[in-house]
Amino acid sequence: MALLEVKNLHVAIDGKEILKGLDLSVNAGEVHAIMGPNGSGKSTLAYVLAGKADYEPTQGEVLFNGRNLFDMSPDERAAAGMFLAFQYPLEIPGVATMTFLRTALNAQRKKRGEAELSTPQFLKTVRDAAGKLGIDQEMLRRGVNVGFSGGEKKRNEVLQMALLEPKLAILDETDSGLDIDALKIAADGVNRLRGPGRSFVVITHYQRLLNYIVPDVVHVLSAGRIVRTGGKELALELEARGYAEYQEEAAV
Amino acid sequence: MSADVTTMKTAAETGLAQTFAQARAKLPGGKAVAAQREAAFDAFAKSGLPHRRIEEWKYTDLRALMRDAKPLAAPPDAAAKVLARTAGALAGDLEARRLVFVDGAFVPELSDTTKLEEGLSVGSLADALTAGDPALTRYLGKLAPADDAAVALNTALMGDGAVIRVAAGAVIKRPLHLVFVSSAKPSASFVRSLLIVEPSARAMLIESHEGPAGSDYQVNAALELFAGDQAHVDYVKLIADGAQALHVSTLAAAIGGKARFNAFSFVAGGAVVRNQLFLRFDGEDTVAGIRGATLIRGHQHADTTLVANHIAEGCQSREVFKAVLDDEAHSVFQGRIIVSPGAQKTDAKMMTRALLLSERAEADSKPELEIFADDVQCGHGATAGALDDELKFYLMARGIPDAEAEALLIQAFLGEAIEGIEDAGLRESLMEAVAVWLKSRGPKQ
């Protein structure tokens, strides 16, 4: 059975339908890329999977590890292994990054019936993971993402992913706003986490990110549906020819 | 026919007049103090309890909120004293020198007045008044605004309080803690304290108020604080009264030049709380941090009214007041920064923020700047809003459950004010008090 099974998913925001019958099946260990023009529903898919309020599924179902995803609150989804790397990570003044990481990690462990990490264990884990991503200790003491550059915010998302060790990571436009060096650091961080027990859904407008995070499967999302699925070469084709034909197709 | 209009006296006003008539002969102090009391009560009787048409009390209509006047508290009995032993825990374990007052009366056997540091003197106001301490006349009533109804009542009926003096140059490391406890009897206490910190001296004063939840007792507490040039004074007021209590507090302070002054108010208890601060920066180049955190729920009403008057040049003041409101609670912040004509180079910034956890809660804020000098930097800001759903979703998407995510955001919100407290132990105690308050939040409707 697939890790993530999305069947005929319809999602509306404020009564307007954005996803119109989306099907997607992601097996354990696979990396899927979802590409599509602006407004095709890429971020909506990311948010509805993570459980954002106001993203209302009106039809269809999503099974995550065999469980009905829509029966679970966002924190339950996270504890079950779902992770969304935000396109625009939020700033939380007054909540130190360390406190945030620790609260999140321990909340998930508690929900899974695991023991909380000891302080030295936790600190070592964070330091190691942060070091690999070039995040210094001073940043960890600051409020979450407060005063971070765009690249630092994205690296902080990857750091959270590394610590929380999800089964499924959804990367929502992780490449947006990054220069090539920042992109490489983030992509290397993701690649280190690839393995048989972890799947990725990489959402992106551009093919560029997929040079660094090489997908197993590429989907084209247009007007709320997956309109084409192929191998990694599909991304190159899209880069060369653009999305025009899919937008026309969707408009018909 | 006379054109005078006599307003109907409320039950509370009539009660206060009776209380004063019965108590005036027994209250401590000589002739001069008695005259001070008479004048204060006359001033009060003329205007009566303040109400919503009095601008300073617009949001706290004491005439409506104070239904009756409780009788003056009797001297505390043994049972009341036993309860007071563990009081003041909210401040944490600071190993402070405790001066304990039960129902407004100083209790020497619960207080620590031994081995006083050099330069420190402590005593009770009742003793000082009875002894006719001539030093009192130099300070008593010199700062508290006589035209304020709460102050007038306090002056008329003050029974006891603390008189603390720190001699010039003395650095008192051990904090002083005035522990005010009300017992189960629904009575009224009027306490008046003096803190005199002479030039180049340093002291930290904590004042806490608490009492049983089931008693509708009334507290009127006033402190006149004198800080000399180059003094360093930290003052913390913790209002954790019982859920039915009426609490009116006044701080009147005059700060000298090149001094450091920090004041923090923590309001979590009481049915109706009015916490007023009248500050005067008399000397040049003083740096002051005036902060506060209010956490209220149910039908609690908490009013913070601040007047910070910059008289001398070059003072810097930062005012940060935060309120968290749940259920149908009502918070008020009235903050006025005055810059007198001579107070050039004043740097004053005031910020008040309210976080509403319920749609039925209400936060009123009225920041004001009155600037009579032209070379100053002054500003103020006020916000009120709900918890940010986007931030909450971000936390929940990382596995943090709903209530814990909210608690984290509320702690972060209050942190900006609480982090201004210099003493790390006290800071932690207050963050812990916030955590306890958050844990006891009821299930959401």
C-alpha cells in the first residue's frame, strides 16, 4: 500500500473549488515532484495535506499510512510523520528557536508514546543537524525565524525536517527566493534525508530545484488536477516548452 | 432656592462616611495627621466615588462597581496569621526580607526585621504615626495626588503600612517584600507605605497582594516612593487577590537625576482592580522601565492608569504593558506621557498591547502624549487582537497540540514585558505564574 493515497480530492477555499479531482499515490522512499503554473493548486495541495483551516475538502479521500488524513488534526498528522516545509516560514517573536524545536520534538514523541529526549541528547542532535546546514548557535537562540534571511528561513525548515524525521515531507516551493548557493545548501540537506523510509513531495514552479533534488516521478498539476505523470525527463521537457499546452488543455 | 444639586449618595459612599465617622478618633497619628485625614475625607465627600463621567475613571466606574463599603478590618486573629505564613509565593523564592501585613495590619512575628543591613531601616506606618515620627511629615502625602478619590480615601483611612528607608550610598542586595494578605472576613483595609531611597542607594521592593477567593474584601493600597539622585530602585507589584476582591492601588513616585528606576505590575487576581501609577522624573538623565502584564478571565476588570511626567532634561522612559484576556474580562490601559517645558531631550516610548482570547473580552486603551518641549523623542502605540491563526497553524504543523501552541504564543506575547525584569529569579517565577494560569484555562466553547 502506498504511504500517501490521494483519491479524487476536491478542495474549496471560501466556496471556490481549487482542487478538482486530484489523484496521487506516493510509495515509501519515493520522491515525487509536482510542477505546475501559478494558480494550478500546488500550495492548496500542500496546505490541505498539512491540515490548514479554511482549506475544505469537499470530495474524495486521503489515506496517510492507511489512516484517513481528514480525521486527524495538524499536530496529529505531524506526529504520524507528515511534514510541510512552508513556502513562507513564519516569524514567531518571543519563542526561541531552541524552545520551538524542543517543544515540537517532544510533543511528537509523547504522542507516539516515546520517551522525551534528555537535554544533552537534544542539544547534541540540534547542534549536529544545525552545523550541517550552516545554522549557527546564535540563530537558534533568537525567536523563530526572527531576523532570518530568506535562505536562513528555508534552511531552518530543513533543520526542523531533519530533527522531526518525518515519513513524508512536502516541500512547498522551497526554491522560491533562494539564490543558487542557498538552494544547494537546502537541497543537500534534503538529499541527506532521502532513504527507503522517507518520501518527498516536492512542489515547484521551476525545474531548477529538480537538478539538485532528483525526483523519481514528475506530475504536472493544472487547474486542480494532475494532467500528466512521467519520469524526471518530464521536468526538462516542461522547462523547455513551458506550461502553455497544459493551461490550454485545462481551459477546454 | 439653592441651585446646588446634591447627588444621591450610593450605599458605598454612605458606608465610607460612616466608616470614617466611627474610625477617625481611633486612627493612628497626632493632630496634624488627623487634620490631613479630615481634609482628605472632605475632598472625597465633595466629589464622591469617581464614575464614568470623570475622564480619569472613564472605563472604571467605581461608583457602579463598588456596591458597598466593607467595615474596616479588625486586627488579625491567630488563624488569619497562620494562613499568611505561606503568602507571597508568587514572587518565588528570592530569600527576600518579608514584611507581612494581614488585613492591612503589620504582623511583626511573621516579619523579618532582624539583622538589618547597614543603612536600611524598616518599620510600620502605624507605629511611626503613633510615635509622631517627625520625618513622616516630610514625606507623607507629598507625592500622592490629593485630588484622586482613591488617594483621598487612602489618606483619610490609612491604618498601617511599611516605612522603609535606605540611607545614601547603601546597596541593599536582599530584596524587600511587602506581603499583604486578606483573611476570609469581607473587610476593608487601607494601607499606606513609604519607600525612601536616598542618593546613590539601591533597593528592590516587591509588593504582593492576595486573599481568599470566596471573600469580597476591599483593599486600598498606596505607596509613595522617593528615589534620590543616582539611586537604583526596582519595584514590583503583584496583584493576585481573590476572585471577588476589589483592589485599588496607587504608586506615586518621584525619581531624582541619573537614577535607574524599574517598575513592574503583574495583575492576575481580583474582581475589580485599579492599578494607578503617578511618576515624576525630577532629575536629569534618568533611565526608567515601566512595564506590566495583566492576565484576566471570567468577569474580571483590571485597569492600569499611568501618568509619567518628565520634568527634567534627558530622561529616558520605556513603558510596555501587555494584557491577556479570556472569557468576558475587561482590561483598561490609560497611559499619559507628559513632557514639561524644560524637559528637552526626553526619550519616551509607550506601547500597550492586548491579546483577546475570547470574542466577548474587551480591551480599552487610551495612550496620550502631552509634550511641551520641542526637542524630544516620544511615541506610543496600542494594539488589540486575537491570537494569530497562521502562527498557531505553523506550530501545530510541527506537532504541537492546540492548547500548547496557544500557550507558547501567549507566553511569547507576555515575554516582551516580563523580560524587562532584571531579577532572573523573579522573571522565572512570573513566567511560571503565567504557565499555571494558562494550564487552568477552561475548555474552549
